[in-house]
Amino acid sequence: MTTKRPSLLARFWRGYLARHWGLMLLALVLMAVEGATLGALSWMIEPLFDKVFAAGGDAALLPVGLGILGLFVVRAITSVGGRVVIAAVSQRVAAAMQGDLLRHLLTLDLRFFQRHPPGALIERVQGDTLAVQGVWASLVTGLGRDLVALLGLFAVALSIDWRWTLAALIGAPLLILPAAALQRYIRRKTGQLRDQAGARATRLDEIFHGMGAIKLNQMEGYQASRFDSILLRIRRAEVKMATGRATMPALIDVVTGIGFFAVLLLGGREVAEGQRTTGEFMAFFTAMSLTFQPIRRLGDLAGVWQIAAASLERIYALFDTPAPVQATGLVPAIALPPEVVFQDVGFGYGDAPVLNGLSFTAPAGRMTALVGASGAGKSTVFHLLTGLEQAQTGQITLGGADLAALPLEVLRRQIAVVSQDTGLFDETLRENILLGRAVSADRLDAALQAAHVTPFLPGLTDGLDTPAGPRGSALSGGQRQRVAIARAILRNAPLLLLDEATSALDAESERLVAEALQNVGKGRTTLVIAHRLSTIRAADKIVVMDQGRVVEEGTHDSLLAAGGRYAELVRLQSTLPG
């Protein structure tokens, strides 16, 4: 038996609004006082006309005038106070939701991010939470100010004449069916709009990160045209949504106009015949006139909620995406430096197998190189070792401990990675190396020396505090690699994974990076992926992979002497031009 999931509003309340109930209550009270002043103001209209404007009304002038002035002062104070409280809670709610959403996304596996482009996720974390941010403010304003104002104004109207009040509401039933249809329409269009906003953010992300390729391939016009097509869909969705939201207040205007006309026919005749005073009619007319804006805002409230509900659905869809199940219980001991063993490991993406009974051993404290053609499964080995993917069959052990029994936090503490994609952030070099860790100055200097970072620091504007630029674009390829190596040295992990760490470098940069890698690899178990076979001649063991299996193992010399697949790869590389 499945339990019924709480409504969006219930989840939103329990998750974010309930913790601010005190401030929300204060805002509700302030808004209610502001709304009540409208009823009081309309009630003051009757003595204004019947006493102040009548013969001998001088005595009533001061108290009535001060009463009206006081109402406006109270309205001003409560209006400012209510909006300040609402803004404070709105910002807290939006910040909490964005932080929680990002923390949850960080727990999801790599496949999730392969299915969802960065721009779409940015729009969810930023755009959808901002769309939700104002919904509770609209609800508090609607319930506190507008609903109280409406009730107060109708109370004044009823106290004057209940028949006139019924006449004013004669057209209200006409709103029921159109209102329900408009709410569904607005929600549907809002969902389409949020999807297109995600597509816009994704396209911008692709354009800005691929600017070099765009310019070299003269794709400016093509990319601008694709972006324009997304903007066209957004514009159409915005106009349709705005039309839906504007229709409801427009219908209310028509119904209100019918009510005013009915009251004028009924009440005007009674005033002309002397059955009612001018002050009574003006008080009633003022009360009904002042209901105009609260009714319009309350009518729009349904549209505001539908917009927020569409974003809440998208947000909670992310929250409901489960994180990978991690190992629990007693954490097994890991022998250091660790021996890495793959035993009959199978893995695939969907129906496409990548590893087919892969078995090999990387000796502890030694360098093991993985070679093979593209698609042989080398990078998948690294994904499995780092916990980005989980083996579907077979077993992987690290220092004698089953990888499946290790929590990700424990597993990744054992591993340092240096890859061709260095993963630098748009922060200073210091931040990119430390990654938030507290490290002594001596240890940092030693890491910079070992990684050959120190020699190029004088050439930077601010040395170690120079910004690396987006994705490290302010540095050369060799400099980025050496920064990543310094990061790995400070991580001080017993298992080092090198993924094409020198493949895109010139000869001098490759020499410096190779020296730095030798420094970081001392006393550690090292696994290397390299297409450039000249960089792994000194490996203690070379594992040759083909179609997800091991086809050869040995040293560089023994594999050459065997004349098998490795020897063929070496021969092919030696005959390539350049």
C-alpha cells in the first residue's frame, strides 16, 4: 500500500515556511491592519458627508479629519513594516531552497548530470526557486491585506444596505468556470516557459564555453539563430501566460461593472426619493469602489499560485531523485599503499557493454598503465574506482577491501586524480590548490616545488593569488596540469589516478609535468591511462585492454618482445607523422 504524497503547498510549508511562522504571523497581522484601514476609511465617508458637509458641521470637522489622517498614517506604517518582513522571509526561503537543492544535486551520480545539461539545472536552482520565492508573500498579502480589506469593506456595505450589497455581487457566479479554466491554462504555459528558460540557459552555457570552436568554425550566425529560436518560444509562452493572467482581472472588472450598474439603479433612485442620505450612498459607493483592487489582486492570486506550482513541481522532482545507495555498517580496513584488483568485472551503459569480465591487478606502491584503443574501457575503470559508477558484475578491491562495502566519502579519501581536464575553477590558484583545506605554509611551498608550480608564479600578476579564469583559461595547458598536480600532492592520497595527464602538452611542458608526476607518485599506487605510449615506458606493469577485456600484461620490453597487441600499438604510433 502506497502512502499518499503531501501536496506541493504542504511540502513547501513544512520544508521552508514553517520555520519562519513567527515572522509570517507578524507580516499577516501587519497586512491585516493595513487591509482593515480601507474598511475604516469607507466607514468615515458617511460622517464626512452627513455631518462635516452639512450645515453647522464645523464641530465634526476636526475629529473626522484627524480620524482620516490617522488611518492613512497607520496604513503607511503597517505597509512598510509588512513589506520589510515579507522581503526578509522571502530571501531566507529562496536562499534555503537553493542551498538545499544544490546539496541534493551534489549527491546524485554522474549519469544524472549526463542526462541533464548544466544550463537546465542552473535554471532549476535559480529560476524556479526565484519563481517560488514570492508565492508565500502573495499568499500572505492576499490573505492578510486584501482578504481582510474585502471583508471589512463588505461589512461596511452590508451595514448600510444588504440589498445594495447583493446587487453589487450579482455577476460573481459568472467567474467560476472561466477561473478554473484559466488556472489550468496558466499552469500549463508556465511549465512550458520554465522548460524553455532551461533550454536558454543551456544554450548560453554551451556558447560561452565553446567560444573558441564557434569562432574558428565561423558558427556565430548559426549559434545566434538557434538562440533566437529559443527566445521566440519563450516570448510566445510569456505572452500567452501574461494573457491568461490578465484575463482574470479583466473578467472581474466586467463583473464589478455589472454590480456598480445594478447598485446605481437601485440605490440612486432611493437617494433621489429621500429614502437614503447622500452620506450613506457615498459610504457604500466608496466601500464598493475600494473593493475593486483587492478583488483584482485576489483574482490574480490564483495565477500567481499556478506559476509557483509549476516551479515547485520541477523543484520537488529534483528533490525526489534518489541519491545512489551507499554502503553502511562497519568500514573494512584498507591496506596502504593499496593493491587494486579487478576480478571478472562487467559494466555497461544501457544495452551497450563496456567491460566484459575485466580482471587485472595493480600492485601496491607501483605504477600500472592501462593502454588500448579508444572505447576499450580504460576511462570506465577510473569511473568505477572513484565511485562515479558501480560495477554491475564481479568485484573490485582496494587494499583488500571490497569497493562495494566502502562509503563514497571513505573511498574518495584514498584517491587523487590528475586528468587532461584539470577541473580548475574561476578562483585564485591558491583556492584551486587548497580546495578549502587548511594547510601550513611550509607544506604548501613543498607541494608547489614538487609540482613545478613555483617557477611560473613570478610571471603572474598576483602570483599564487592570480585568478585562474573560467576553467583555468588564464593559464597554459602545462601550468594547469602542474596546479592540478600540486592539488593532488596536498591531497596525500595513497592511490593516484593519471588520466591522459600529459597528452595535450608540448615537449617542455610534458617534461616538467612528468617530473612532477614522479614526485607525487612516490610511495603511492599509481594507475595511468595514456594514449602516448612513450610516457609509460617506465611503468612497472602495462595492462593492454581491448573491448573491455585484458588481452596482454607485462612490462614495456616484455610486451614488445611478445609481438602482440601492444607491440602493434607502438609500431602504429612510431609511424604516425609528426
